[in-house]
Amino acid sequence: MIEYKPREPRVKIIFPNVARTLLGIEKIGLPNLGILLDFGHSLYGQETPADAAQLAIDYGRLFAIDVNDNLRGWDDDMVVGSVHLVETFEFFHTLRKNNWEGVWQLDQFPFREDSVQAAKQAITFLKAIHHALDVLDDEALAAAQASHDALAAQRLVQKVLLSSMAGLE
């Protein structure tokens, strides 16, 4: 697997984004070579993680994902859901609508926080994301998107996401 990343100090990056990584993989031509898509690297590279996932899925090359978060300026490896709630929801919505069932893992480094508690919080948040996906009215979302009604789409997503998060302990 290739885990692309836009930049890293003192290192030459060959694969900085999903598109270039896919081009390289397709050129290599091996059927067992795919992408480990790090949600944080996608953010850091100014991609939309859901779009990056869809592109990799379209080529049959999304093999695994790492979930975390950052402020888009560095690979901070923050606890998933720290900053990009809707983007995380959209990312998992894309995975679900494609019936993607590959490997996924937490890739977060809470330097100041208790790592066990950070992992528990991330898991609780991800359960809330999946609950929100379970109750999302996919037909209403598709209709809002088809009619270019961004506010209706936003209301639908916010309602299920925030309701699902309301019970977090």
C-alpha cells in the first residue's frame, strides 16, 4: 500500500495526493497495490477527503484508511472529530454508499492527552458518525443535492450529526 502525504520535512515526497498516487499505481500495474488514505493527509493536502476516497474507490484502489484530524496546515494527527465534523461524516458517507469495507484504523497522536482516553473518545465519535449515517434520509439528501439546495442538505446533515452526538459521554 502507498500512503500519500503532501509534505514532510527532510524527505522527498513522490506521491503527494490521491491523483498522483493513482497514476503511479496504474502505471506500475500490479493488482495488489493500493492506497492507504489518511484522512488527515488528505486535509493537509487541501483535498476533500470524501472526493479522494471516491476517486480511489472508482479505480478499485482504496485498500485502507487512517482516521484523525488536523487544522489543514500540518499533519497534526489530532483526535478524529476535533475540527472537521462534517467532513468526517461526508467521508464515511462516501465509504458507506460505495459499500467499502476495507481496513481502517485510528492514526492519532495525542501528545498531551491520555492516549487511551483519546482512543475511547475517537471510537465514541465514530460510533456517532455511523449512527448518524444509519438515520440519514438518503433520498432527501439526494433530492437536496439534485436541486442544488445546499441549505436543505446542510440541515439534513446537521440534524442527524448533532442529534447523534448529543448523547456522547
